[in-house]
Amino acid sequence: MTTALNLDLWLGVLQIIEQKLQRGQFITWFKDTTVLGREEATVVIGLPLPMFLNWHLEHYRSMTLEALREVDPTIEQIVYQVDTGLKDDHARTLRLLEHFPEKKPRKVPNKSEVRIAEGLTSKMANSRYTLDNFVVGPNNRLAHAACSAVASDPGGKYNPLFLYGGVGLGKTHLLQATGNAILKTLPNAAILYTTTEEFTNQVIEAIQHQKMEQFRRRYREVDVFILDDVQFLANKERTQEELFHTFNTLIEDRKQIIISSDRPPKELSGLQDRLVSRFERGMIADVSEPDYETRHAILSEKSKEYGLLLDQKVIDYIAQYATRSVRQLEGILMQAVAQYELEHCVPTVKSIAEIMRKLGDEPARLQEDEVGFIAPSPHAISFQDVLEEVSRYYSISVPDILGQSRVREVLVPRHIAMYIGKTHLRMSYVNLGESFSHRDHTTVMHAVRKITSKMIEDPQLMREIRTLEKEVGLVTQR
């Protein structure tokens, strides 16, 4: 098959797969993939990185084969082949962002609001928040189940629904995800999502302009009322009174109410007893700090969403020490993304530990052997140090790097080791050649020039080399 036919076949397959995956997963794991060729009923699928192989075999093989058969019923099996040259090779791969542009959210009258009825606007729910991509664990299972039940039957059994928990644990995600789920089933529903601060401001504005009747009428005609951070109503007597009457009207009309707070109703000081009693008459569910397994799952999910491939050791490290909240996890990940994009470095345990220090999240006990920190080395960095770091990074043995194998999984790390040895350790081409199974110096020269040239056009390769340079200690951490 020609390259054009390969790409046409692969585009048809990706159009099917894209409908079955979340966008972040689809872009992360199918970017720079392609059909390399076909032998009778077998299709050879190219993957750009060794780390893609196990993931595709475990998660996407059956889905991909099913999609291929849907496009061409004569296809019987698939095999995978890692080809690191596929990264950003637009002659052999598809530009996913062009073929699969991000879907536009609902049109809104201004940046943060959406009009839901005459004279009434709601804060726009983030379309990325769904019940499906909310990572469920022991700390939030009941809350997630309650939100799913409400999404299936708004105004029914769990009304009102009261969620409580500390800052940054996922309450807002659940609130907005529930609204999004209801809107998906009932596209014409009037769903109002607002914060307590905004609700208070609208009460004040209505009082100032003598428009309380219009205010009450608008709020009491919604189908779903979602109020975030109700604890901030403390001691705001007039606003509490308006919420109380709005609450009663909506409940009587079987309209759904969802409320969040940082503590359970009985612990809300400064709120009227009658309002607290209304909160307690429905379903109350807490969202607490995620355990290690849930933090690990959240990090894996979010890193895919951000399009950032993290080594398992990095995820393990963050999950172990970032224990406060989901927001803390996301903050560390965002710093890692910035490091990846701006400093051209792939995150490592060492760089993540440095990020956590800067964010004030340094663990109480930080073991040097855990993060790979080496207090000022007593010996100069040797070429053996380079080989061992390249070996660890690419999961390839040092003998394989030095040996005769020509497979791409070994060839690229070998060339990188040659490049670092020449560039940073000032080794001669002859000495480098001797280290690599007595290769000719021209072979080493060609490899170094190839890596130097490819770094200019391959951002991912440049990030990997910059990371290795820092890990070895040839470049200091910023």
C-alpha cells in the first residue's frame, strides 16, 4: 500500500475510535501513529515511542482491530511496530488536531456566562467536567453515585442534594458534571449554576433597583438550581431569606436543587436554622481527601488529559507525597506541563521534587535515594554515568546500547549517548567509537550530527535529551 492509502485507511479507523474515547486520551495515544503497511489480511500499525506499545496492546488493540474491520472487513489481524521516526513526521502521519478539531462549547453572551432565560444568566459550566471522567474512589464514591442518580432523575429521590468537603477535592467538578449530564439528556432544561457570592450580589442589585419580584420569578422558574459554596451565606440574613423561599418553591415544583459547602449542614454557623433544616431533608454526601490509589488514578487520568506522558515512577512519587487535595495534584501537574513545554524537559522524579519544593509541597522526609538526588558528587561525571542514565531512561540495558543491534528502540538511545559523550564530556570520536564495540569514528560522527540536526526539528527528542542532561548532572536544575 502507498503512504496515501495507508493514511486514508488510518483516518477512517481514527474517525471510529475518536467517538469512543475522551479527547485527551485520543490525542495523547494516537498522535503520530499510522498504518505502516499491509501484508494480505494483516495490518502493521506504527507507534512513535516504545512506551506506547504496552499501552496499545493492553487498552486499544481490540478497539483498533474492530475499527479496521469496520473500514475493511477483509482485515484479520494487526501487529504493532515502534518507529521513533514517526514523531512529528507529517508525511507519514495525520495531523490529529486538524482532522479532529475540538468541539466548540455552547455559545455564550460573554466569556463566563450563558443565558438560560429572559433576564437570567448562569455561570457557564466547564464542558470538560463530566461524571465519566471524575475519578471515583472510597473518598467520593457516595457523592458520585448520588450525582449520577440525580442526573438520571432530576427532581426525584435525591432532592435536595448536598455535597460537602474541603477545598480542592472535586465538589465543583461534581456540581458542573451533574449539570452537564442533565443538559445532555434534557437539552432544553433551564439549568442555573452559580456561586453564593454571585447569588448574594444579584439579591443586592435587585433590592437597589426595586426589582425583587422579577428576581424571585426568574430564579423560581429554573429546572435545576446549583449553588456552590453555600457556607459564604453566613450572616447574610436577607440573602438567606430569599434562598429559603426560592428553595421551598423549587422543591414544591419538583425542581432539582444541588448545593455544595465546605462542611455538613449541621456545622454551618451563621445560617438560619430553618435553612439548615431544608438542607438536611435531602441527600447529604461528603467528598474527602483522596487515598493513595485514587490520587494515582487522578494523576494518570489528568496527565493524559494534558497530553503529558509521565513515567510510572513520577506518578508514584506525586501520589505518595501530594496528599492534600485534587487541586494540589493538578497544580503540580500544571507545573510539570509548563516545564515540558517551556524548558523542553520531560518530567522526572527529581524535577517533580524540585517543583514541589517551589510550591511549598516538599515532603517532611525526602529520601535522597527516592528522588535520585546526588549531593555534590565526589567524582567527575563519567561516560559510564551517561550510559547508565540513558539505560534507565529508555529501559534498555547498557550492553544493548554498546552492542551491535540496529533496531530503532536501541539505535536512538545509542546515538543520544554518543551525542552527550561528545558534546558534554568532550570525548573524541575515536574514543567513543572504541566504547561502542570498536565502531569506526565516522559512524560516531554521523550519529552525533544526526542527533544535532534532528533536535532542531523534533521537540520531543530535544526534551528527552535536555532531561537526560539534567538527570546526569551535566546541566543544573533551574
